Amino acid sequence: MTGTVDDANGGLGGGPDAAVTGRCDVLSRIIGPDDVKALSHSELHELCGEIRSTLIAYGHAHGGHIGSNLGMVEATVALHRVFDSPYDRIVFDVSHQSYVHKMLTGRAQAYLNPSRFDEVTGFTNPDESVHDQFVLGHTGTSISLACGLAKTRDMRAAANHDDAGIGNVIAVIGDGSLSSGIAFEGLNNAAEQGGNLIIVFNDNEMSIAGDFGGMYGPLARLRESNGTAQPNIFNAFGLDYRYVADGNDVDALVAAFEEVKGIDHPVVVHIHTLKGAGLESGDDTSREVAHATDTGVNETGNLAHVEPWHSDHCNLSDHDPHEGQCEASHWQTPDRAIGRPDDPRKHYGKLAMAALERRFPTEPGLVVISPATPGSNGITHEFRERAGAHYVDTGITEAHAVTFAAGIAKAGGTPVVATTASFFQRAYDQFFQEMSLNRSRMTVLDFLGGLSGSDNTHSGAYDVTIFANIPGVTMLVPTSTRDYLADLAWATMPADTTRAEGTPEGPVVIRVPGQAILDRERALGRAVTPEEVLRGESATAEAGDAAQMLRYRIDHQGADVAIIALGNTYPLAEAVVDTLSYADTPIDATLIDPRQCSSLDTVTMESLRADHRLVVTLEDGQLEGGWGEKVTAYYANHHAPQSDPARDPRSPRVLNFGADKEFTDRIPLAELNERYGLTVGSIIARIREELTARS
């Protein structure tokens, strides 16, 4: 299926580069919220249908957070019908639910015209519009941010009769965000603070995958009872509460929002929406568009949150997204990407799960913990079902997940926490306290670490600077499947293993290999399948002892120049060494895989003094505070004494290659590599320049 809206039959047609033109007569007239207010009743309904069709076409052509936005069409239209943005401040949480908001605030062409698809980010961004309050890409923060806006408004109004240009303050939270601890902290603060604050809770019966936790039973009973059941968790905080059973009925939502506009105390408006409303599985275009014009909530079969949640076997990117409890609709892959091999997160995630699953029958304490996003990291529905109690989804709660793992470790279990590098930033305190200070024997699988073309809220370029600088943490950076699975086996050795002398002394972070490593393995025919790992048929190394795991590995012994390449930069280093060896003036450079970045292998580094004038470090993360600078500092501060004949007194010059300390937003990886000199040509040019200067 492709990316245009056909005005003749409402269907999808054309190619992914075609204009999304269709019958978007109403949407094309919307320049700002005032235009929404000016629409007739019938035009308001037409607008909802046009937005839904546009989102579906955009999802097929471009991809994105389509499911949650389809569920929020009517709610967002109603918000802009009733409230007066930007005077009334709307804070979207996670802000991936803001596509419709962007369409209604002057950015519709970024969703209608493929040539302009990349003009807007996938999240709110004040640089794009005054209607966007914050850059947000992580969950649970909208209520706290809204409390801050309302506090300043009320303080200034009390002192100076000046409202700081702020009217109603609305926090839009949901799609799993409510499970975040900070969301509960915000609810607690809001009830105490008082004053005008409207919390719109988008309840679509889901998180990113399932919605796990004790609060979801009471929420289900609220849905069943039309908002009257007790206990009501919002009332328990001291908050006023309203319920809208049909959160995809624009008229009901307009009425609800008009009722609370200008309210003088905090209130929660709980709306029940259908995630992915308008999507239909399969290839029947006419059925899809028939649903796209239906703004009612269809029966999902889980109104009361009846288990098993696992009845929906829709893994991310593995099946067509559809309405309701569909994990794949959270992030919809564009059509042009369908059928491609697994990306590194899914490939290496599946390998890790297969390696751990083999051990479940004999290791009752081995537990995989995912703070949501399991499918993105190769933790499939099938694995979760087979794992049973060996798998826990904590919801979108990274700080809790790490602390939970520390508790498992303290009791003698073997916890493995797996999620994305940028999400782990939310658990920084827990990494220091519960994990490291307590020397917890736990393993962290760090996905999507390093440079990427992601948006500025999801960059993993800072993971090494975070993890490798925490006392007591061992951070392993494997460059092959063999090393990756060996690292995992070593990190997760049970505390009571007979090889206790070789087990880690504390927490271990494993940076999951990225695309460069996976491409290299596929090109060399070394990629293995999860099934091979599960059956024990793959040729993987056994776990070694601590000394072996932390030792740098010299993969090619040369002279004059040594290149030490961390993680994803290893294939680049291989290309540099190979190119130098075949140049007109050849250099036989030494190639070193450091394998870890939390300590320096000074034995190997000292061995380079006698025969190497230049050491080059490569890393695909932030250079300042990163790993390469530690190599530079070592040679700068450790000169061999002249009286020791066994050691060369020289300190080799060190060149560090890595990323600048900056936020980058949707810049292609190839462009970032050029910017930071992480290319064969740039590295060789600097090597020859340095050698010439020192000759």
C-alpha cells in the first residue's frame, strides 16, 4: 500500500513520492486554531476524517508514531476548537501524539506533501511553532511541566495581576505514559498546588506493548462503569475527575472540554480512545478507508482489560498495523522498508533472548526486564510467552526497572535489563545508587548506542560518557556476534557459579552492536539466527574470566601507527588499516579492538611505546568525556622513566576521532561521520599529516 489519498474513492494510491492531495478541502484551509473554531459542525467532522486519511497515507509513505495519533484525532481537534493556543498552553506527553496538533497549527503540508515530510520533527518543538511548548521525547513529564507553567501564571497573577501570557494549562498524557513514576509525582504536585490545570488522560488500553501494572485494573473498571467505579486513582490524589466514554467522538469531547475550560482547580478528563483508529490489517484498501471515515470507537474486546494480553501476536514491524491492541501501530514502518532484514536492535536482541532462553529451565533466578519497548529490541511476543516468569515488562519505568533489577540481584538472581540508550538516561541516579554503589550483579543491554540519524530526543551518542564513567561499572563493547554472546554469558554468570573467581565484580553494561557491525557480519557470512543460538548450534565463544574479558585484543600487529577502534567504528578501522597498507607509501598499522571502555588496558598500551609514533582512537559517540580522551590522558601523564631500559621513554602522539558535544536532529549518519571526520579519507589524511609533522 502506498502514500496518496485518492479523492475519487477515498482510497490509497500512487507511489510513496506522490503528493498526498485527496479531498482534504477542509484540512488544507487550516492555518491555525482560529480556523478550527470557524468551522461548521459538519466541517468539523469532515476535518477529522481528512486528518485520519492523511495520517494513514503518511504512515504508509513515511512511517512514524501513527497508532497513537490516529486515536487522538478527535481529541486534538476538540482541544483546538475549545481552547485558545498558544495563550492556553497545551503540553503533549510523550509529544509523539502531536502530529494532529501540528497539522492544526500551520504545518499540515508537512503531512500532505511528501517533499515536505521532513520539515517537522516527530515531537513537539518550539523552534517550529509557538504552539509547541517543549521538546519532549520521553514519557511522563507533561503534568510536572504543566504544574510549572501554572505555578508561574498564578504567582504572577497574585503579585502583579499579570498572568504571564498564560491562560488554561492542559497536559495531554497517555499511551502508556501514566505508568512513569514522574507522572505520579506530577499528579501529587498538581493536587497540592491547586489552581487551573487540566489533565487529559488518553486511555487507549495500551502502553507501547502491553500495559502492565496494578493501576490498569482500576482503570479498566472505570471504563466499564462509565467513570463511576472506585477506587479512582485520580480521586485518591485529591483531583477532580470527568470521564468521556467515546474519546473518538468529537462532539462529546468538545462538550467535555468546554465544561472544564477556565476551571479554578485541577481536573482529570479521562478519555477512552482507540489506538490506530482507522487502520485495518491486510491489504484490502477499501476496508481500510471505510474504517478511516468512522470516528467511533470500535470494540477491542479488552474494555475490561481481560487477559491474556498476549492474544495480539503483532510484533513491531513484523505484521501490518491495525486498530486496537497492536504493538506494530505504535511505530509504523513506511512501506518501502517492509521486508528488509532485521535492524541491529531486533537482530542482536533476538540473539540475546535466544541465548538466555536456553538457560531458563536450569536458572530460576534469570530474569529479563524490559521497561516497555520490547518489540523494538527483538523481544518478541513469542519469546515473552515462552519465557513466562523469566520476563517482566515494567511499563515505561526505566528508573524502576533498574532498581527492580538491583533487588533481584541482591536476592541472588540474575537480572538483565534491556532498552534503548537514550531511555536509560532517565535512570541515571539509579545506575549510581542502587546499581553501582551497591555493586549489584546485574546486566544492562544498551541498544542503539552511538551515532545515528535519529531525532534529538533519541540520540544514543552519550551512552559511553554516561556508563563508562560510573564507578564500579564494566562496559563491554563487542564487535561481533561471537564476542557479544560471550560477553552476555560472562556478564550473566550466576553468582553461585563454580567459576566464581572469573565472574564480574559488579554491574556490566553491554553496548549492543550497531549497523556497521551487522553489515560486516552479513558480508562475511558470519551472521547467525536466533534459532541456531536457541539450539546451541552457533559457533560462539564461551565466557572467559575477568582478565580475558577486559584485555584489549590486537587483531593485526604492525608498527608506527596503532588504531584502537571502539565498537561500531571497528569496521571503519579495518578499512583504514587496509587502505594504508596498499597506499603508494604503505603503512603497516596495528589494529586493536579494545572490547570495553570502562578501564584502560595499560599493558597493551605500554607495549605500543617502542614501535609506534602515533596512536589513533575511534569512537562513534561524544568525544568530550568519552573513551578516546582517556587514552590521550594516559600517555600524557605516564611517561616511562629514563632509568628504565626496558621501557621506551617516548609517549606516542594520540589522535582522537569522535563526535562533538552537541545535539543533532535527524541528520543522516553519513553526514555526521563526515562532520566528525569518521571516514577513511579524513582519518588517513590526519595520520599522514601528523607523521609528516613529526618526522
